[in-house]
Amino acid sequence: MNYRNYLFILFLVGFFYACSTPPQQTESIKPDWSDNPWPEIRIKRINQLLPEAMKAAEVDCWITIGRENHNDPIAVHVGAENAGGTAVFMFYLDDSGFHSLAFSPDGEATSLDELDIHDEVIRVDRGASAVQVAADFIKEKGFKTIAVNSSSSNTMADGLSFTQRQNLEEALGDYSSRLVSSTELVYEWLSIKLPEEVEILKKAAQMASDFQHEAYSMIVPGKTTDADVAKFLKAKMAEYGVTDAWHPDQNPNVNSGPDRGHSHATDKVIMPGDVIQTDFGVKLYGIWVSDIQRFAYVLKDGETEAPADIQQYWENGKAGSRIALAAMKPGVKGENVDRAQRDLMDANGSLYVPWSTGHPVGYVAHDVGPNLGGARLETPRPAAQKLLKKGMVFAFDGFHTWKREDGTEKTISVEEMAVVTENGAEYLIQPQEDLILIK
């Protein structure tokens, strides 16, 4: 071989090697969370959705009392999150329309006014009571029904403390008999999401799903534990600058063993033949959360697909998700969505599942709105009797439960998110179609 031929062969080898080597993956672009859309969305929610919620709840006036450190859970929704001294945030309807006021201590009034959330910020002199000033305004206007945040059934409408209520009743005098719970008002308001909020929830759902797929790809059967998968997901959250959709101790819940319900990931080693469930959600902009479950099967030696029984359980669970989605329409009771799936589960031979088919999701994982459950209960919870409406967002499961060889139970609960539309409901993201297979 002469020297020129030798160089030509080296060139060919190098050329084919370069063509066959996969290109280096570029680092994915991380989201920029600095431009938070919440301030604009909050104002739109207050001005567009809150008046309708007040009308539906049949209240003339709603007040929230804000304070430092131990604030009302509704505070961030009404602009009261930065309250220092006691402040009163008031929304009311009269013959001229909808109005919003803030009665704020002078020290916080300037910055609150600059946020331009409310029609007017009324300054309360140092040493004076914002509650008393607001009470005097209420009596001047003569409101007939005054909603306050005291509720036995809705935690988001139960932020008024015992002493705050005492002070308010004392300031109102005879008008205190006009106080009503804000339960229905808060329900009507928070249960509906604006289209731009749905778009953010889509991003949160997609991120949770993508992270889970990536986590499953790092599993080494016989070595990786459920807790290792959870740690991987925690690292992804930190990398992308997002936070937990619910309590960090149980997010994510990775479980390759029998059912554990809501729980933390354990040190169980993932083994061939295991069905892995991951229940996971992320919070974007500190406001909106997702709740997504993805399922995987760990192949045994010689397997190229899941065994027939596991595959059938998966198909049954997926069918449950599809039939529940089809039942989600405006005007339908939450209980009826649950019933549609329960009937299919019975037909497919599933064991009983104690969890509801679904729940509202948005600002928290279990948000305000109709419960998609109760179809097999003698006395369904009141939330299951509530009607679905356009703009409500749900996380819901496709169920199938079976008995394992050791006598324990395992549930496929493929969890997706959907928004109720004018004519039905739509998945927020592409649902999981196939079991993820781990070699």
C-alpha cells in the first residue's frame, strides 16, 4: 500500500466515524421565571371573574383582612400578601358596578397603590384601625350581605382568625348580623382558570411528564431505589428553578411495590417485574402547579414487552382515563364522572379503588372545585355534587387494581390533567399511551 492510498483509507475511516457518531446534545434552554405573569393575571381575575363569582354567591360585599406573618390563604389572590399592619381588602357591587378598595396602614399604602391592583387605596393613619374604617364604610353603603373568610368546608375561604372576627363584629355592631361565609364566593372564583392560566398549567404538566420519562431512563434494575428516582426528580426541579406542587416530603412519590397511597419514596430496590408508579408535580412562578403520574414496567430477562396480564391492566387503566375525560362536560356532576369510570372498572374486573377519580388542580394540587368521586359511596361528599364548568382544570386517574402474588394490591392510576371546555374536556398535554419499558 502506498502512502497516498494509506492517507485515503484514513480519511474514509474518519469520515464514516464522524457520520456514525451521534452529535453532542446541547443543553436544553432553561425557562426564565423572572417575568412573572401573575400580577397581570391577578388583576384580570379580580376584574373579570370576581364580579361574576359574587353574583353567583349572592353577596354584595366581600372583605379579606390581611396581616403580617400568619396571613389569610387567599391573600395572594387579592393583593394582600405584603400586608404588614392589619389591612382590609374589600370588593363590592352596587348600582354603578364592581369596585375594589384597600384600607391600608400608611406605611404600606404607597407601595400597594403603585401595584395598581385596586380602584383605590385608602390610607389609614398610624394608630387608627383599618377594620374600623372599613366597617364605617360598610355601614355607610348599607350592604345587605357581607362575605368573610370563615368556612367549615373550604380552607381557602377560612382565613379569618377568631380574634379578627371578634374585632370585625365589634366594629360592625348591628351590621355583624349581615356577615355570611365566603365559601361559595371563593369556590366560584378560584375554580375557574383563565385561558392564559391554562397555558401555564400545560407547561407545568409537560415538565412533570418529561422529568418522569427522564428519571425512568436512569434506572438500573437491582440497584436503583425508589428514593434514588425521587432524588433525581428533585435535582431536575432545582436545575430548572421550579418548586414542589405539594409537600416536599411526598413529592415525588415513587413506588415500585404494592400500593402505599400518598406517601414518601422508600429505599425499596427496583427489580425486574416491578410496575413503577411516580406521582409528581411542579410549581411554576410560585403560583400554578401540576399533578401527573407516569407508569413503567421493568422487563425481566428475556422479555421484550410487558406480560399479557400487566399489559391488559395498563389498557384497562388507560380506558378508564379516556371514559372519564369523555364524561367531563359543563353541567355534569363530579360524581357522574366518577361513575363513568367505576362502571368500566367493574366490567374489566378491577378491584375497588378508594380514591376519587379526580380533583381540581391549579393553585394547589387539590384545588377548589368539584370532586370527581363518590359514585360508590352511600353519602357522597357535597363537592361531588357540584357541576363542572368551562375553565375548570382537573387532575384525574385511569384506574385498574389487581391482587399481586404476595396478596398485596397494585393500582395503575395513570394520572392526566384536563381542562373543561365549552363542549367537553381536553387533555392539557399528550396523555401516556404506552407503558414505559425499562430494560
